[in-house]
Amino acid sequence: MTRSKPIRSAREVAFDCLSRRALTYMELETRLKDKGYESTEINVVLARLQELGYLNDRELALTFSQGRLKRYSRRRVQQDMRNRGLETELIEQTLESTYSSDDEFQQCLNLAKRWWVQERKRCDQKIQDESKKSLPRELFLQQKIARKLLQRGYPSDIVQKVLNQIRSMNDSMSEG
């Protein structure tokens, strides 16, 4: 005598999904389709959730963008938002209100400075541990920081400017 679980409504499943994290319209629609619900039922549930304010792509896009502002480039956030199924026009509007090119350069510079100090300490420890060096330390640090910034989605021209600025700051500190 095994009792099967009662079949949950699409609405219950949708609320369950949204209780874990904010989802875009497309993400929730995909999850409900994957669980085998009919398109007509899904559309009714999604429309009702939008009416109630539980499903709001505009608000999610703004929150998502602001949350990544200090850690990721505009291009990376744009790609992540696209992957989550947000409309191109909404993405552009949101990023216009959140990111500016001056801010992006400053963010990139701040990350690079922080990582430079961290990586220099690691590099100094490795040099003490190892008797041979493969690359000059400054070149090694530049390459490592550049890779990390590019992985965060910063454009190569901004990365190059940031590295040049750090290099000139380090040069002036070593001269003084």
C-alpha cells in the first residue's frame, strides 16, 4: 500500500521556486515546463504572479545589476542578465541607470589594486619557498591581475589602462 504524493498545482510549485530566490519570467516558465505543466496553466499562473508583484523582471534586473556593481563589469552583468532570460531593452535600461564608464574604470582599478596587494604577498611567499623564478615578479602579477579582470568581464582596453596606472604608481613609489 504505497500512497503517491498528491499532485501539486503549478501555482504551488511556482511559489515554492520563488521562495528560494527571485526568478525571471523565463526562468520560472522554464521550471514549470520542465515539471510537466501545460502552457495554458503556466501562463495563467505567471500572469497572476505578475499581478501580485511576485514576478517582476524590471525589479529583479535592477536588484541584480546593483548587487553586482562593485564586483563585475557591465559586460559581464549584461551577459548574466541575458542568460537569465531578460529582454535586451530592459537590460540596457537597467545598465544605463546602474553603470557609467567612469564608475566601471574605478571599480576595475579598485579590484586590481586589492588583488595586486594580495597576489604580491602570495608571490613573495612562493619566491621564499622556491629557489628559482620563472617570470619576473611584476610581469607575473600583471598577467595574473589581467586574467582575473578579464574573467570578470572588463574590456581589455580598461584592463590595460588600469594596469598602466598601477605600474606607474608602483614605479613612482619605488623611486620615492
